[in-house]
Amino acid sequence: FRSIDVDRSGVDMFTIRNALDTLDIECSDVELANLFIEADADGNGLLDLDEFQQLMQRFHREVQLRRKSLWLNVLQTLEAAFVKGVSSGGNDKLVWRRTTISSGFLVKRVGINPGAPGFVYPFYPHESLRQQGLPPHLFVAGDCADAAYVFRPVKRVGGVKGELGFQYQLLATFGFEGTVGSLAVARIDTMQSVDDGWVKFFIPVYECDRVYMFKYG
């Protein structure tokens, strides 16, 4: 709040709109206007610190949680369709299976939204592996945790009929003293090394003010 309340006179709705856009926080103009009017107790068009905190609390309770509930309903609908195995043409022969690759991820610190793990990035360690038709490796973001993970596909031994012929195994853990952000995987030239076909990992750690790069191979 102090960073956007430059002259210490309070913040208007336009300033909050810009701050939300800068932080990539989704909130429609109508939602923001309704929250702002409720929080602006004295009706002067500006929010002080207490009013701003009230707005953000209502935003989390009325906007974010509602969207989360809506998304869960969508996931449940999709899962029900996948379990039933109905294709787009109405053919019930298509069967979808849900598999747990890994579990037991933990966060070190309690945060506003402690979710672990986060996004999953499929990749091939070397460009030649894609041409061989092998399954991809997986790069998993920490998302409020202090680590990122690499999983590799390994041949499944003693599986039952209908299961995939491979499973995923934890290959590496990148641990940091800070929050891991969204990851990137690429085969590119850098100042440290040219592209030789092996991927490079880019891991941002916010508290350290660093983006770390690791090379596979």
C-alpha cells in the first residue's frame, strides 16, 4: 500500500487498478468498483490503509474464492467426463485414466497461498530424444515452496494390463532459501554456454533477487 500511496493522501480506484494489472492479479472493473465503493467508508474517492486492507480482504473472500470454487466445479465436470470415457463423437470406448506421478510435497513456510507443487513443464533433455518417440521429462515449479523438481520417465516393471509402460521417478531437487517462481526450460545460447542440444533450466528465486541457470547433461 505504501508503495502506491505516494503522497500519503490515499489511493483512488485507478491506482489500485494499475497495481493489480502490474501484479497480474485478475479482477474485472465491475468487481473492483463494487469492492471499492464498499471499502470507501467516507465516500471521498480515496482509500486509506485500513480501507485498503478491507478491500483486499473482501477481494480474497468474494472474488478469489468464488473463482476457485467455479474452477473446482469445472475440474469435477471434466473428471466425470474422463472417467466415463466419452469421446467427442459419443463413443464410450474411449477410457481415460488418472495417474498420480508424485505426492508428499511440502512448503517450508506458511504463506498466503501455500500450494506445492505448481506448474509442470514437460521437456526433452536433448533434442534427439523427442525424435526417438520417448516420453518427456517433467520440470515442476515450487509455487510457494522453496524448491523445483525434475522427474524422468522410467520403464514400468510388473505393471497391470492397461497401465502405461512407464512411470515417473524423481531425478533432481533444486532447493533454495527463497520462494521459487515460474520456471523456464529452453535450448538457447547464453553468455556462459552455447546451445549444444541440451536444455537449460531457469529458476527465479524472489528473496535472493536472482535467476539461477542450470544445464542438463
